[in-house]
Amino acid sequence: MALKFITEADLKDKKVLARFDFNVPMDKNDSSKIADTTRIDEALETINYILKSGAKKLVLMSHFGRPKGEINKKYSLEPVASYLSEKLGEDVILTETALDRGIKTLLNLNESRVILLENLRFHPEEEGNDREFARQLSTYGEVFVFDAFGAAHRKHASTYEINAFYKNKAYGGFLLKRELEALEKIINHPKVPFMAIVGGAKVSDKIKIIETLLISVDKLFIGGAMAYPFLKAQGYTIGKSLCSDEDVSLAKRILNTPSKTKIVLPLDHIVSGALDGKPEVLDSINIPEGKIGLDIGPRTLAHYQDFLKNAQTVLWNGPLGLFENKDFSKGTFGVAKTLSELKAYTLIGGGDSVNAVKLSGLTDKMSHVSTGGGASLEFIEEGSLPGIQALKFGID
Ligand code: AMP
């Protein structure tokens, strides 16, 4: 059964319930200001399409942050409602809660076409994938649209169980379509040479993706804090760099497979005595005692660039250093620039590398920048996601 997309839906005069991922980062200095509106901007095509198709009502829903099943104003979708209203040029009514009694009344009023349900995660039933909660949500719409790619790896009431109430009436949105098409280019017969760059800090979170990627890539560059367990596993010294014993065991497991020849590790580093200390170029793989590796060094960057210029497909997930600090950002921004200049298909598949690409102003120069880090990694690992399977096949 193929996934049905919104262009196949008859939305005229229908009440439409639509799940998006409006879990946007907020400004650290002003908690009412959205720091990056990409996820909302990327949803606008679907929202506008639904409205232009003559839907009678559009009920939007999303989670936001981790309020752990309790009402907490800090996690209100209020800033999202204001931004959406500004972008759509019409009122967006934010409900008190997702189960607010007033919603039924709103649905029967002629004015206020667009309604945004308050944060779904104010209700423990959302993350509990509760069927009764999903049923209550489903009473708001005759048709269901799913465009929350960033939440599609979650088996929650609004991403999974809800499909029990929309047999043959559930459709994917445009963002979901774009994300899936991009991932399929990586998974199904990527143009070779196919190279992947994996950075960041959590080896245990990314071990599966590394193992999966090693099957299909020609080269895998491991940078950022991810590199130290691999270097330590090979017998190099890593000073005070971030690294756990568990990560070293995981790295050893990977280095014991024949695919280890595909792995490219740092040749040099930018180190410091402290996270906010002075940066020093260290022209050796070994890091002395007392120093922390905080970025890949210039030789490593040049080495990566040498390989990457021949790539036809590149996947990047995770920064190559503590890039939030300018002194340790050269590797990450250098790789972003290199990718932006390639003729290859470039997919930026995750949280912090997406930020780095945005900060460099290079988003438009990449083939695809995913809105869902966790979701895209899980899709590559598993070949699908619970939210997409449920949308495609329905659930009993
Ligand atoms: P992840 O969520 O696993 O992609 O990790 C992203 C985080 O890893 C970012 O906040 C980076 O600053 C951090 N990071 C990357 N490289 C290093 C490093 N060498 N030392 C400490 N943190 C790092």
C-alpha cells in the first residue's frame, strides 16, 4: 500500500486535523521569542494548501518541549500561534488545552478558521500513546494530515494511535514528502562515492547509524567528540577529551569489523586545557594529558576535503567540535563550506549540524536540510518510522 499524500485528499468543506512538529528552539535570552522558525516555515506549504482547498476548519496540533504530562506555561505554543497568525495573515486561535471543552464550540463557529491545540504533551496520554486521547483528538477533524516528520519516530497518540480513527482518511503533507524523498536518495542506491560524516558527542546514540552506514558508504568520517573513543580504542592517548568506557567498547566492536577500512579518523586536533580555554593546534593524533580535544585540526579538515571532492552523495550528522564556541568551530564550519561547494547530493541530517549550516548561511546550498535529526537517523537505521508506518497501513 502506498502512502497517500494530501494532494489526493478531498478537503472541501471538511474539518481537517493536522499534526505538525512545531517543537522550535526558543531564544535563550527571551523565552517568548522563537530562535529558529524553520519547522514552522516548512509547514506553511501544507497549511496553505489545506486552506486553499476550501477546508472548513483546520485544527493544528503539535508537541513542544518536555513538559512531562503537566500544564506548564513555559511550554505553551503561544509564540507559535502568534508567528503562524502573522505568516498566514489570519487569526490562529490557541486553545486552553488540547481537550478544552470550548473546542467543540469553536468548531461550530463560522469565524476563526484556524485553531491550534495547546501543547499535546501537557497530557501524559500523548506520550502514553493512549487510544482514548487519540479518539478525543480525532473528534476535531474528519480528515487527518500528518506532516510532523520530526516526530514521526515517536509512537505517541497524535503520531501513531490517531491513525486508528482515520482509515483511508489519513494523508501525508508536503514536508513529509520532501523529507522521505531526500532520505530515499540516501537509502536506495545512493550515487557513489557515498560518504558520511558523523560527529557530535554521543557514541552510544549513534552507534547503530554508524554500523548501518558502514554497509553502504565508501568513506565514513568520524569527528567531534565521537572520534575520541575510536582513537582510544586504537591505542592513542586522548587526554581529558570527552569519552566513556562504554563508548570505547562500542568503538572497539566497530573497529573489529572488515568495514573499519572505510573509517577516517582525525589526524590532528584543536585542543585546550579547558572548555573555555585558549585554542591550540596539536599536530599529532595523540592528545597529551591535561588537554581536551575540542575540534578537528587543519590537517584533518584538509584530509576530509580531499576525499569529499570526489563524493556524489554526502550525509552529515553532528558537529565536528564544540562549535558553539567560535574557537572550536573551524572544523564544523569548514565542512559546511566544503559541502556547500560540492556538486554532490548533500543531505544534512541532524540537529546541531543543521544549526551549523544555518549559522553559516549555507542552507540553500545544500540539497536537503532535514527538520528531524532523530527521525532521519532512525529512518536510515530502520528503513521506516512508526508514524509513517501507521499513516501508510493504518492501525486496528
Ligand atoms: P550530538 O547531540 O551527539 O550531535 O552532539 C552535539 C554536541 O556535541 C554539540 O553541542 C557539540 O558542541 C558537542 N561536541 C562536538 N564535538 C565536541 C568535542 N570535541 N568536545 C565536546 N563537545 C563536543
